[in-house]
Amino acid sequence: QVQLVESGGGLVQAGGSLRLSCAASGRTFMSYAMGWFRQAPGKERVFVAAISSGGGVTSYADSVKGRFTISRDNAKNTVYLQMNSLKPEDTAVYLCAGNPRKYYSGSYATDYDYWGQGTQVTVSS
């Protein structure tokens, strides 16, 4: 069992930046595929970015490609999402997710077994 706790959300003006963190408990974090998803009010949860257990493979939703960067520090049991050039449409609750069964999971939320509670990101125009 692993617990995921997100932090780093907040209110930022359009064009600004935020860095989200997801801290994981447990000694096997380095074997987990990890991902970030987001959910806006009244909308479905959608994929943002994913990273392999070793950090060598990453993928992004088209809407964030070139603006967001996912990374991880396995020594700190933490995965990050650096968000630059933020837009009002990036406003959502951001959730991190983990899959202990694969080294890389990609964009399907159903592939992930563990989820954090989320952190709110609000981008004002």
C-alpha cells in the first residue's frame, strides 16, 4: 500500500508558473509508474503527463506539451510537475497516480491503482 500526497497548487496569473509535488510513502516507489491527471468542475478526469519508474520515458497530453514537464526523484520518493505558461483553461484539481505493476502506464486512468487527494490550481486571466 502506498499513500500519495500532492502539494504546490495555488492561484496564479495567466503566463505564470507553478511546480506541483507528489510525495509517496513506501519503499518501492522507485518501481512505480507515475502520472498526473486533472479534473475541472463538472468535467471528467483527464490525463496530463506520465513518467516511467526510472524517469527515462515521459509522455504528455497535447494540451500541455511544451509547457509542462514531469520528473521524479526516487531518492526522495517524489514526482513533480513543472507547469509554465499557465492558461485559465489549466484550472483544475491536479491528482497524481501510481501503478506498482508496470514500469510505465501512460494516459489511461484505469491503469493506475493509487491516487492522491489532489491539489487545486487556479489560473486567473
